[in-house]
Amino acid sequence: MKTTQKFALGMAAAMLLALGGCAGMSTQDKNTAIGAGVGAVGGAVLTGGSAVGTVGGAAVGGVVGHEISKP
């Protein structure tokens, strides 16, 4: 397994564990968190695990997740 695949798998596992604590969050907050997690994994995979790609993906994913669920 490549390092980027291990990183993406680790990020996905961390995201799932973190989302376990989202019981009291609004739908928009949950979608923002999910979008950030998915964006971070996507950014890491697309850029070969670079920190900039991971953070950029998380930022973009968080914004998309937040905007999707706006009333």
C-alpha cells in the first residue's frame, strides 16, 4: 500500500471517529464537517499527501459542505 493510500485511509478513519461526536450539531454544521473531511482526503490523494493540498482540500470541502445545506 502506498504512503498516500495509507494517509487517505487514516484520514478517513479519523473523520469517521470525529463525526461520532456530531450528535448535537445542526445539519449545516455536520455537512461542513463532512465536506472538510472529504476535501482533506481528496486534496491529500490528488497532491500526493502534501500538507498544502490537504489543507486546501479541507477548506474547499468545508465551504462546499456549508453552502450545500444553506436554507
